[in-house]
Amino acid sequence: MWSEPALADLDAIADYIALENPAAARRLVRNIFDHIDQLEAHSDSGAFPQELKGRRYRQFVEPPCRVIYRHDEKQQPVFILHVMRSEQKLRRSKLRRGRKK
């Protein structure tokens, strides 16, 4: 499941890439969704983000993006919280905006 802010993040990144290369933007979005489909069966496969202590959050990289997600077996296997350019620093505030209420 996706948070609305995470979908907006992905849309913004794809829109920017599409200005120069629409096919690359479509490929990026497709690859991210394919990776998320794989996470449904292997939700622990993502790496732990270095910026976050503890094991609540995980990530995967699909260049040029980094996708941050939470794995919670009690509620849902995977919840996508944030999509960002991989060269950006991760801020906790970006994760809070994507939390379910």
C-alpha cells in the first residue's frame, strides 16, 4: 500500500524525468512497481536506511530513486512511505507525513 505523499513523490520525479525522456520515466515507474510487487513476498529483503536507527524502516534503490517503506506484518506486509532521489538526505519529517492515521 502507498501513502499519498509517496505517490506524489514518485509522480513528481517521473514528471521531471519525462521532460527529457518519457520512456525512461515510464520504465522507472514500472520498475518501482515491479519491485514493490516482489516485496509482497519478500518484505524483509530491503536494506535498513543508514539514517534511521532501529529496524522499523527499510529501503530499496531503483536508480535514480530510493524508496522507503515500513514492514508491519500485523497490518500489511509493506507500506510505502517516501520516494526520493537517491542523492538526497532522508529526513524523518518526510516519513511522518506518510504515516497512516
